[in-house]
Amino acid sequence: MKERDLRIDVLKGIGIICVVWAHLRGYFDMEIYIFHMPIFFFLSGMFFHNRKDFLIKRFRSLIVPFLLYTLLFSLLFYLQGGAWMKPLHRFTLWYPAGIVGPLWFLIALFNISVVYYLLDCLIKRDLWLLLSAFAIGLLFYYYDVDLPFYLRQSCYALPFYALGRFMRGRKYTDMGMSGRVLSVAAVVFAVTVAYCRINNFRFDILCAYLPSNALLFYGGATSAILLLLNIKYFSVNTLSCRILSSFGRHSLAIMALHMPYMFFLRRQIFRLHLFESPVANTVGTFFLTFIIIIAGSYLLALLIDAAVRWLRQTPTRKFSPCMRLPLPTRRSIR
């Protein structure tokens, strides 16, 4: 079995930590929103393979978890009643992730996978495939139309997926990109940050909060991704990188688990007044909520992963060929 790329898992871990931080409206959230979702689309595109069962696997790995997590939290909200019923009324075809907001990403990524798969079947040259993806992205970027199932968001996020596939095919995602390219990337990202700060503007793919110039959107995110890909420390097998990579391997579950009770927990902690001054209470509440949410979501993700692996490895009941009676299994003995 081919070993996982530590650097990619570390980037996923950084990405999901940034997602939780930004959803809490933390400090530097404008900078984080520039790249925190595009990096997931980009990394997914890096591992695209045109196989016959590709769409089936994508459905199982994206839509099935979406349905399960939606069902789980729907049940929890229903049992709690009262104010917790509100998310159930937000569910529509235009907002199918209304119950667990961050799960819109799973639907969008599935849409992107389908579109890119079809393009890859029709267009054989990598460069033309990339240009076609950008053409679709720009069309829906500037054509403001509200589509169900996050189809518009999927289309203008498609170029990040295509770029990940293209750059990995040309080995541009390997370590050691030239200093000139990285310097340009740093300047582009700095310009994008300055634009957001000066205009008090935060990019948001889901809500279609996009700058009037598409170069800022695509350039800012791509430059940040390039800079992160070329941080050598992320490929070193240190304790911190192993922890980040574990977060990355469980990023899908953390994406689903962190949001539903986040703001409720923050309000409850704030009301405790654990810190004396109002400013210290606000800042302290933020960091305490972040630590509890990120750690709690991660631990729940580990439990879910362990449960899934246990179910997959549970031996099926065996039958004796002579007596045709069920033989005791290890579980039944216990």
C-alpha cells in the first residue's frame, strides 16, 4: 500500500483548524477566508483518477456521510425541540446543508468531481482541461444566478480542483518551487490581504461574497496554497506534524461536528464571566471555545473512525459444514 503524503495531511489539518477558527469569527479571519476552503478543493483535485467507479466512490465518501450527519443532527435537534428546531426549517434545495452548515462543502465537492470527471472524459489535453475548468468557473463567477445544491458555488470553485490535478501532473506541487515564483505568490497574497482589510471585505464561497475582480479571488487563494505547499517543515516527521496530519485525516468528520453547538457553547462560556474585564472575557471566551470545539470534534472524529473500523473488521457469523449451526464468535463469547 502506498504511504500517505505527510505534507498533504498536514495541510488538511491546518485547513480544518483554520475552518473552525474562522467560523468562530476569530482574529485574522479575513486572511483565512481567502484560502481555507480553496485549499481543500485543490488538494482533492491533486488525487483525481479517472476510473470507472470514480463517481460511485465519490458518492459513498461524500454524499453518504452528508446524509448520515444530517440525519444525526436532525434527530438531535428534534429531540431537543424549542430553539433547536430552527435549523430544521432552513433545509431547502438551495440550502440542503441548512442543518449542518459546513457540510455544503461535501455536496459542492461531489458536484465538482462529477463535472471534472465529465470534462476529463471529453478533453484529453491537460492544459485545455484546465482552461475549460477556468472558463466554467469565470462564467458562474460573473453570472449571478441562484442554483440549487450549491451548483453555482461548485462551478466557480471548480478551477481550484482542476489546478490541483494539473499542477500535480506537472510536478508543480512537489517541494522546491523557485524562489521567484514564491516571492510573486507572497506579493499576490499580501495584495489580496490588503484589499480585504482596506475594504473590510471577507471572501465567502458559500455566500458568494466575491470581489469584483476574479484575479483577486483565484490569485489570492492560489498564492496562499503555493506558499503552504512549499513550507519544508510540513514534510518533516515531527510530533506537531503527526498531530496535524491526524487532524487532516479526520478533517471530514471535524467539518461536520464542530459547527452545530459552537455558538451555543460560546454563549454559555461567556455568561460564566470567567475573566474579570469585559475585553478579557470576550477574548478568553473565544480561545476557550476554540480549544473545546477543536479538541472535542477531533476526539469524536477518532471515536467515529474507530467505530467504523470495528464494524468493518467484525467477523461475519460462520457456520459449521456438518451441523449447519452458527459457531460462536469472539463477540458472542464476550
